[in-house]
Amino acid sequence: MQARTAKYTIGQVVRHRVYPFRGVIFDVDPIFSNTEEWWLSIPEDIRPDKDQPYYHLFAENAETEYIAYVSEQNLLPDETGEPVRHPQVAETFDSHENGQYRSSATSLN
């Protein structure tokens, strides 16, 4: 499998293409890097390919906040401009502007 360049960046707010949740990206795997059991638990008709970037999100839906692992093909940019309420966002990122979070680690240059 050849890794593809990630379309989205760490700190970007995205939403899921199928399910009603959104989140901020905090890590990217160039190709699938979860368990086979996890991958097989996805319904076959919407199961994504493994040879694409996968994103770790601080995610939220109407009821709760959680960590999500999502394929690139199932993400879209979130156009709301709203901050993500997940409690770990404040631990990882310092500021939010125009749908993008920034961390102090990336702004030390």
C-alpha cells in the first residue's frame, strides 16, 4: 500500500460525511492503523479502503464527546466556524480561528 498525502491538517475542524458528528483533527495516520476487528465492525456497504489517510478526532455529536478514527473519504470540512466542545481540545490547542485550531507547539518558531 502506498500512503497518500493527507487532505486535512492537524487542528482542522471536519465533519463526518455519513454520521452526524464533527471534530478537530489531532493526529493523522498515512494509512489505516487500527485493528482488523475495528475495521470489520464497519458495515460492509460503507467500509472504507485501508490505503488512505485516517484521522484521529476529538469528536462530538448532539449527546456526547469522544475520540473518533475516520477515513479521509468519510470527512468533509466543517463550514460552521463553531468551536468544538470536546474537553481535550483545550489541553491540546491554544486558539481557534476560522475553523482551525492552533497549538503552542506549532507556533514556537
